[in-house]
Amino acid sequence: MTDSKPLTGGGLLFKVLEQHGVNHVFGYPGGAIMPIYDALVDSNVQHFLCRHEQGASFSAVGYARASGKVGVCMATSGPGATNLITGLADALADSIPVVAITGQVPTAAMGSDAFQEIDIFGLSLACTKHSFQVNHVDELEKVLHQAFEIALEGRQGPVLVDIPKDVQMASVSPTFKATSHLKNKVKLPLADISKALDLLTHAKQPILYVGGGVGMANAIDEVRAFAKETGMPSVSTLKGLGALDTNDKNYLGMLGMHGTKAANLAVHDCDLLIAVGARFDDRVTGKLDQFAPDAKVIHFDIDTAEINKRRVADAPILGDLKENLPLLTMPLNIENWQAKIQQMNNDFAWRYDHPGEGIYAPAVLKEISDLMPNNTCVTTDVGQHQMWAAQHMNFDEPNNFLTSGSMGTMGFGLPAAIGAQISRPHDTIITVSGDGSIMMNVQELATIKRYQIPVKIVLIDNAKLGMVRQWQDLFFDGRLSETDLADNPDFCMLAKSFDIATKQITKKCEVTAAINDMLDHDGPYLLHVKIDAKDNVWPLVPPNSANNEMMESA
Amino acid sequence: MNTLTMNNYTLIIMVDDKQVVLERILQVTRYRGFLINGITAKVNTGNNVATIELFVSSDRPISLLIDQINKLVDIKSVKVDNKASQLSKAKECSA
């Protein structure tokens, strides 16, 4: 670009977004961001008006996770900015590259408790990877480039740029030079693999433990090659689902609190655990000192701070997974261990022969998984339906399963699906939600209507906050507290009011036809699936228990 | 009353003199489970580099805090001043 005519700060923002390949942003206008929304009119960036700033931030997260690009969201000062925070916290916890732009009151009014003034810069410290406040328009171009660079560099994450209104209006002559500005990048040492090689060659019962870092490192091919070449049994975290080949007979599925019995028993018995882009999260480990108690650990990660944070690594390997994992890829002689793994996989396979005429949610999700087109992207909310989706649906890539893993944010699924659909207009996007979760960002049905976004919504409805109800039944003596949602709205009428096609099913015999109707429908669709309020997610590792002490029934 | 083994550490942190860098360090220190016992900070206006001496205590390994502070964008270096740090000093607390 050679155009160096003066721009406003708002105009410069969109020029820089275009430089970074941003075609779509999600946001909501307001007083302190009006100059930016004025400049939007003349830009080539397409804006999607969400109906709550939290929806905008989750759509940016979904956009980023489905596409691998940076998601961008915008909001005004004060409540607009604070409404972004949950989405930013979610992006930080799950390491998602997002750039959030907030309007701020004019610099002269800052610190005076002005109308819609909040110190979003201060609030951002705990929920972003980094943040900026631009106090002069001359800083704006450099800051915006830095924001994109920081969001994508190393362990990815959200960056907030707070821009006062007078800075948005001021005139500036842009340079259009996108040079690297990060002076203090962490230098990682060259990987020392000798210890890891020694552990690997002596292991008799190794397990490959795959996390969300694999997808973010674009190392899916390397991980699958490692699993295939070594023949090593493998397990996945919630965020790692899709990284491994689900047809591999040595793949055991998800581990942890709601992991498969085979995965948890195998990890408990292993003598070597190779953690790849995973961080020994508490929902994975259960009681930490009894997690893989006899195993040595090889830990691959890009983030120095994850090494030895919760489990000491006997052989830490920092750096780029794509470069480092092939260094350990070799055939292993572990036939006895493989035979035991395959036997467990067979013995503890999921069963779908649920008694009665009522609908069994795991069977519905399994059938959707079997029927959905290739490269379908599934998002979820948080709760029982989320765990059933993780257990019973198969994904061929991590960016085809978007779920709020670390933060566990109800309200994530619908706006994330909107973002995913905008980034991948030709793929089927399904959001699996619950009757509690969907109400958390239900206003985004209006966004679906406005842009005719063909998201398919599978609403698993037990008229309860099901996961909390399950825990109250199991661990609080059945004392149910504020988990009954019997007064839910009529979800089909709600969908119709947003011109969304819909159907309710209550019996097993209706499931297959309803799924096909939904998948065949051209536009947005809500499939309302009524299930038994007492269905639980099994297995379940109780709190403060080892993973081999899982419960399989009440 | 629990008795935790609290260790005292002195960190020497070199930073680019950027907006809220001190707040960022204090936030990370608190969140990661370290008590702040004292702090000195001075900016070299010639090169816009600030040197921060941070006196902290915790029952957690200091490497956890060093790794987290190192991740902050404006940090140039973090070191433990071994001479000033006191390990294994028992302290009662009411956690």
C-alpha cells in the first residue's frame, strides 16, 4: 500500500485490519466508539451486529477457533467494554487469538468518572494476554500491529486495544509498515531429547496424552504420524479432541472427569506419559498425586510456564511441536500393552441400548456425528450436553469441535457457532446446547435472523441445570438448589419468532428423521430434543478422587 | 491454623518502561500465590528501562512465578537475588 493521505484514527484502524487480512468483525456500537463505526462505513471490513457484546466476543472466539485466523470484536466504553470481558477470559484460558477494540471516553475526560467510563485497561490485566491504551493517534498504527503479533505469537491469546474517542477522531498519516515490534520474545532453548529418548526406549506401557496445543501448533500430522509409527496408545483432553485418528485401534478417547473408562485406567497404569500440548488440568488429572502415579513424564509445550506447573516433567521439551515430536517418532516394541489396550477398548465400549421410548442424548449425538457431512464444525455450551458431545461425537480436526474448555462458559455455543459459520460459510455448523446454556446468549438468535446464518441448533432439554443437578444428587444428598428450569420458554415458539425453522422430538423413534430434516434444511434450524431430567453423565470421577476410582452409576 | 513453609525471595526484574507494567507484575504475583512484602522501582530515563526489586514470600516454588512474569510482554529479564532470598523460613498463617 502506498496511500499515505491522512486518515482519522478510526479510518486507520480498518486499514490496519485489512492489512492483517481481517474481513469480518463482530461488535456493537455506542457513544465512545462512534468515530470508529463512522469509519466502518467506508471500509471493506464486514461488520456483524451482535445483540450483546458478550455475543460479539464469543463470535470472535468461534471465528478464530474454526478458521485459525485472528477473531476481532469491538465495543464501546463502559458497559460495552465490560460485556466483552467474559469472552476475553474464555479466549485467554483456551489460548485463542482475539483482538478486541474498545472505545474510551476522550482523553481529557479520562479519570473523571465520565458517562460510560470504566478502566477497561485495568480490568483487562487478568483476562488478556496483553492490552494497550492508545493515548495519542501517532501510537495507534504501531499498537494495532503489535496487538495482532502478540495475539498470534507463541501461546496464542486475546489482546485488547482501548482507544479514546478523540484518538479515533484525530488525523494521522499512516506508514503502512507492518514490521515486528516484539523486542522481548522469549527465546526457547534447543530441545534436549536425549533423556526423552532414553525414557521412550525403556517404556513398556507408554501413553500419548494429547491436548489443545496440538491443533494450535498445526501439528496434527506430526502427532498422528507419531501415534501410527510408535503404535502408542493415546488419549485426548477435551480441547485435544480431533487431533488424533479416532479409527486408530489404540486410541482410547477422552480422559479425565468424564473420560472413558479405558482411557482413565490406561493412564493410571502407564509407565510413561507423553504430554503433548497439554497442561495436566485438574479436570484431566483428578487427584493430582494419584494421576499416572507410576509414570515418568515427557512434556512437550510451547509455554515454559506449563512445564513443572502441576506435574514435574522428567524430560521437558520446549518449543515447536512440529519440529520436536518427529525427533521421538520411531517404532516401539509394545505388543503386550497394545493388546491390553485393545481389550479394554472392546470391554468398555459405549452402549446405546438405552431402555424405554424416551430419547437418550448420547445416542442422538452419536447419530448426528455419524450423519453430519465431512468437515462439520460442532460447538457446544457447557454442562451435561457438552460432556455427552465430547464422549459420543467424533471429530476429524480440533477446529471442528469448539467448546469452552478451561473457562467452562455457559453461553459460548450459539455465538461461537455464528463466528464459525461466518469464517466457514460452506461448512455445516452445529451447536449442541442445553436449556440452561442457550438462555445465556439467546439474544444471538436475532443475529442469526438478521444475517440468515444457517447454524443448526441441537437443544438438549431436560428442564434442569443438568450438571449441577447431577452433582447435587450425587454429592449434596439430593438437596436440589436452584437447578429446576421447568418454566423454560417454549423453545420452538422462540425459534419461530426469529424465523428459524424448528421441530421438537420426545421419542426415540423420531430421532433419525429429525436429524436428517435438520441437516437437509438450507437455513438456520433448531432441533428441540426433550430428554429425561434424571439422565446423568457417566463415567464420573468424583471430586478429590483418582481417575481409576470413577463412578459408573448413582 | 496451618503451618506452611514460607520462603522469602527477592526478584530483580528488568522491564521496558511501558504502561501499567508494574500493575501487571503485581497482579501476576498475587494471582500466582505470592505475598508481596516490599517493592522498589526506578526508571532509567536514558534507555526507558525500569529496574524493579520485588520482595515476595510463598510456599510455592519461585520458578512458577518467574515463568509467569517472564511471559508478560514488556519484561526484559527476571532473576532471583540468591543472596537476599531466605528459604524455608517457617511462618504461621491462618489459611
